Amino acid sequence: MQMTVIGCGYVGLVTATCFAEMGNRVCCVDSNAKRVDALQHGVAPIFEPGIEPMIQTNQRAGRLTFSTELDTACARSEVIFIAVGTPPAADGAADISQVLAVAARLAACLEQPTVVVCKSTSPVGTACRVQSILDQHCQRRGLSWRHTVVSNPEFLKEGAAIDDFMRPDRIVLGCEDPHAEAVMRSLYEPFVRNHDRILSMSRRAAEMTKYAANTFLAARISYINEIASLCEQLGVDVEQVRKGIGSDQRIGHHFIYAGCGYGGSCFPKDIRALLHMADEQGMQLPILEAVEQRNQLQKTWPLRMLQRELGSLYGRTLAIWGLAFKPGTDDIRDAPSLVLLDALLAGGAQVRAFDPAASDNIAQRYPEAVKKGQLQLFQDPYAVLNNADALVLLTEWKQFRQPDFHLVAQRLRTPLLIDGRNQYDPQAMADLGLRHVGVGRQVAPPASPVLREVV
């Protein structure tokens, strides 16, 4: 199938590459000439495991191309995906101006009936607005046919986006037209051959499904963090509670890990957008308001624990492992690390940090602190430990799961480990000479000295 994907960002690039992998001829269009030039040379603008080799393979096969020329790319396309950004506005609303601008461009350049797919996460009613823009143009031109608009929200996890697209849990199609639905089902059929996971519904329902899914998952995270806070006060280990409730099939184990809060481009933005949608309807969503408030409080947990253990942080040297909002990505949008770094740098602390992917983005955000040497970014996770007063784990990258704890304890000036992801066992850390502070976990007593028999 001949396709165009508009937007070479995270969603658009993954969408274009995976459809090309299945044999479709895909042109991915973006107005950013520098980004397109890099992609034409096989260099991805995003950090996503596996994406660059797939891009290069499909480029060589002639199935995947990149361009800045929207009109040319769309001329022969049977299906066009809109995957441009919908960033949050100051009031929390999703800014759909790029989506509507693309719709206007398409209305002017399309010369044949086309299936137009809204892939961008957009408020309820956006696909209908795109349909209206296209319909009005066709009517003005006196055309006897119309384009059909489909809402097809994405459910991709950063760091696992390729696998999510190739092996989807479900594919949601918001369709109002049988032909468009048939085209979309044909397009997605290779991804669901072993089991039909395609769900058809109205366009408005599809848009709402995306927001409801993300905000529900965010609510689970904030809920377990709220329980963890109470566990800390009651002397209960939240890890035991997590396993206890997770074994209930009605609850399950997903998204009930206590930690220092969620971040990224989806959960925070989508909660604010849904709250804004409710406000426009004269409604309040107190549960989601509480989810957002809990998460903002949770992001301050590492700082509060450092202050509790060390007192004033002025002049202290603090080591951080992990800066991205989650492992497998270089994305720092709304990351808990930003809350901690803002406070530490403003409070006069010295920060030494390591992240396998996100250091460049952090350096761009804090150029003055890097220039002054107050924030040092290292290529070696153990180098950040030298003479530090504490180690703070913020992102659970795999390489942090089984580090050399003897080396950690040896290099730290103060053997304090603030575990913002409950990665480690408190007693095991205590036995190694480290004071472990976890989320909703009790600090284990230091290991008892070994009594040797006197001969």
C-alpha cells in the first residue's frame, strides 16, 4: 500500500518504519529539513532501541523515504497518517493547531478520495474537526466524493515502541465509514494474524479511549505511591503489599510499583488535557486531580529523603544514577530528575550524574550549571560516586540492577543509598554496609558483627 506519514517525531517515525517493514511503501514527511536530512542518511532523531537498523534496512529496500514536500508525498497515497505534535498549552489543553494546519494543507492538495488517519493524541472531537475541514473544501470545489477520517490512537511505550507496534495488545479504530474501516483492517492485518485485536468504535470513543487508558495507568501509579507513603508511617513494607495485591487477578502486577513519580510525554500531558476537557464541560474530575497532585508530591520524595538523612544539602556532593523519565529512552520531559536537579542546584549542592542516554538532554537544559562545574555528567556510573554524600537512583536502567555494591560502598563518602525505584533489598544493602532508603520501605538495621570463636 502507498502511504504517507506526516511527522517524523516519535510516533510518526515508528509508525512509518513498522508499516514499511511489512512491505508497504511509506514516505515520512516533516517540515524540519535538518531532521529529514539526517533520516535520509539513516540517522534517527530519537533514541529508541532498534529503530535505526530498521530505518536503514527499509531505505535500502526502497520502501521507506523521507521528504519535506507534503504535496508530492501525498499525491499517490491511499492512506495518510497525521502524527504531528499536540503539545500542552499553558492551561493544560492539548494544542492541536498543527493537526488542523495539516488538515487544511491536505484539503488543498488531495485530488482523490483518501483515508486520513489521526494518529496524534488529540482531544475528543479532533477527528471530526479534521473531517469537517476536508468536507468543506470538497464542497467548495463541487466534488462528488469525500475523504474519510479515522481516529487511530497510538499505545507505544518509549523504549519498547517497536515491539509494541509489531505485537500490539490492541488496535483501536475510530471509524464512521465501512470502506475506511476495511482499508485500516487490511493495513493492520499482518500485525494481528494470530489473534484479532482490532477494536472498532466511533471516532470520539477512540480519542477518549487513549486518554482514559493513560490516565488510568497514571492513577494506578499514584495510588501505590499513596499507599507507600502510609506504609512508611505504619512500619509496613510496600513491596510485600504490592505482591499481595498484585496476585489478585482483578488487579495484576502492572503499574503498581512504588517510586519517585511518573514523567514523560504522555501521562502528565494527558491528565492535564483531560482535566481541561472536563473544565470546558463545566465538570470536575477530583480523582484525576488527586492523581496529578500525588505525582507532583512524589517527585519531591528523593529531595525530602536526602534532607531527612543529611540535613542541609548546601555544599554536599550528591551522585545520581538515571536522568531519563524511564529506562530505554533519552526523554527527560516531566522527569523526576528535573525536580531534584532544580532543587539541588538552587540549594548549592554539587551534583555528579550518569545516564546511559539522557545526559546530552540534561546538559542542554542546565548549560550554566554544567559550565560552572556544579553539575557534572559522567560516562562511567562508578565515577559519579567518588566522595559523594549519597547515591540517588532515579531511573531503573538494567545496568543498575546488579552493580558492584562493594565498590559503591567504598567510593561513597557517606554510605547512603536513596532508592527511588525500590530496586534493591534493604537488608541486603545493610549487610553490604549501605544505608538503604526506599519508597514505602523500612531502613534495615546494619549487619551484626560476626562472632568468631576464640581458640
